[in-house]
Amino acid sequence: MPSFKTLRGDIASFHDALKDSKRVLALCGAGLSASSGLPTFRGAGGLWRTHDAVSLATPGAFEADPGLVWQFYGYRRHMALQAQPNPAHHALAELARRMPGFQCLTQNVDGLSQRAEHPRAQLQLLHGTLFDLICANKRGCRYSRVDDFTDPVTPALAVPTSGADPTTNEAREVAQDLDISDINVPLPGLSPEDLPRCPKCKKNLLRPGVVWFGEQLPVKVLDNIEEYLDEEEKIDLILVIGTSAKVYPAAGYVGRARDHGARVAVINMDENDVPAGGWKEGDWFFQGDAAEIIPALLKPTIGEVAVPARV
Ligand code: BV8
């Protein structure tokens, strides 16, 4: 018996619609990775120490205190590397392998869809990724290093662990990560030398390859999506998965998909988090954990989802 609720429509009509679909979009947010153990922006994760996560995700914050912003992103890289893709990430990847007309637009920067081997041509990273490093002087230097999974990025950015001396492996195995998102956990002081520097211009710092508030989304990604939207055929469905749909232009793609004929299926833990523009005839709302709901919704098309132990 599924432990999620269907508040709009029913799963049988969704399965029928999916079976007849060729062009499907998904818009994903932090809720997709929630059951992988990664905090959302709205939930407890919305506050990092005393800072509103959104306020740290700005060029101004980096300008003002690059050490603090790097500790924020170093911590999120560390947490994301410890996490595992969940059945929803794997199910969406399998749908992409079976449906050429499926495109997944993700706001997540945690790299879990990539680690579930979601075909890259059908995964649009709207807000970049924690695992690309770019020169902070984006326009001037243009240096970038993709898929950098080093953890810590620099020794001083190591997430402190409990226990005396973390340099010996035994100590590191038993030592627990200290939750530096908690204001009561002291943060090590940092000096500019402790932060990653651009190896090309040697002048500027490196920063995470994510899109900060006030910054434009990656042009290549915007072009890929416009190309998809401009195709003749109508869009059959858009799955709105684990997002509060409050950040633009990402949230705007729900309305664009509707304009191209799509029916909307919302998958969210919170029944109040519905996309702008409200409900329309034929929409679905499945309330609960995306990691459970997505495999159930896609089952007639992808079968049972294979979730490897660790990736
Ligand atoms: C830009 C990367 C211009 C960094 C992020 C129009 C109207 C109003 C404002 C604007 C507008 N257009 C632009 C703006 C300004 C701004 C904006 O949208 N502000 C908001 C706050 C109002 N947008 C921008 O600044 C964008 N840039 O406009 O540039 C420009 C143009 C040309 C040239 C120069 C400039 C850039 C926005 C991108 C910012 N970067 N991330 C980082 O991650 O650190 S945004 C970040 O926050 C995430 O990527 C994501 O997009 C957003 C968080 O939202 P969600 O992912 O939805 O997470 P949230 O916690 O809110 O919700 C979780 C949901 O999951 C909840 O609904 C919950 O119920 C549900 N849930 C929880 N558990 C589960 C679950 N569901 C299912 N299962 C579960 N288990």
C-alpha cells in the first residue's frame, strides 16, 4: 500500500497519460534529494548557522566574506559526496534512457542525478553544480575546472570532525563530522591563503560553479531548453518534483510547459507548495516523498527501478 496521498487526479489516469506521452519535462528541486539526506532550502537547511542560505548564495556575500561562503559550499560538497542518489534519481534517469523526448530540468547542484547516470543530454543543470570550480572573475579569466570532487577543496576547508587529531586514518574513521551548519559548532578561522586560488590568473579566488542570485543561468542550458520548447510537437506532461517553485526563471517553466499543452503533475511533501498559476483541469497532485512516488508513477514505463548499493 503506497504511503503517499493522491490529492488531485488518480495514479491510473497518470499512468495512461504517461503511456501515450512522447515529450515530457521534469522540473526538480531540493525535495528530490531530501530523502538522500540533503537539507532543502526551505526546511531546516534554509538556515546555515545564522545565515539564510539564500543570502550566502550571492556574489555580494562572496565579495564580503569568501571564507564563510567557502565554508558553506565546502560543507555542502562534503554532504553531497556522502549522500547517495535515491530511487527517484534512478527512476528519472531510466525514463530518460527509454524516452528520447524526456528532459529533466534540475535546480539542484548536488550532483546526485549525474551520479545516477542520468543521460547528460537530457539533464539541464539550471543552477550549475557544486563540483565545477570557476575563477571568481568570471568575465575576465573564464578559468573553469569541471567535475572536481576533491574534499576538502583545500585543507583548511575540511569539515571539522570530533575527536582529537583527525590526521590519522583510525581517528578519521571514528571521528564524526561536526555539523558546522549549527552555530554552536565553532568554525575554524580562515585567511585568504586558505582558500582555493585560480591557477590561471593567480589573482582571483576560485568559486563554486553554481548560479548565484542575481546571476544569469548558463546560456547553453537556456538555449537547450528554448530549442526543446520551440519544437513543433506539443509537450504532454511536466512533473514538478520537490520544489517550492519560488525561484525564477526556473519556476517559470511550469507555465511555459502549460502553454505548450502540458498537463501538470506535482510531487511534493507539502500540499501548499503548488506552482504559480494554481491548478488546472487534468492536473495531478501526489503528496509524499519523491523517492517513493516517482518510481511508482513511472513503473508502467520503466519497470522496477534498480538502485545500486553505492555509486
Ligand atoms: C536572475 C544555486 C537575472 C546556488 C540557486 C521573477 C520574479 C521574482 C524574482 C525574480 C524573478 N526573476 C529573477 C528574480 C530574482 C531571483 C529569484 O527568483 N528570487 C526569488 C527568491 C524570488 N532569481 C535570480 O536571481 C536568478 N537570476 O534572475 O538573473 C539576470 C539575467 C540576465 C543577466 C544577469 C542577471 C538566479 C536564481 C538561481 C539562484 N541559485 N541555487 C546554491 O544552491 O547555493 S536557487 C536555489 O534555491 C535552488 O537551486 C532552488 O532553485 C532554490 C530552492 O528552491 P527548491 O529547490 O524548490 O527548494 P525549497 O527548499 O525552496 O523547497 C523544497 C520543496 O521540496 C518544498 O516544496 C518541500 O515541500 C518539498 N519537499 C521536501 N521534502 C520532500 C519534498 N518533496 C518531495 N519529497 C520530499 N521528500
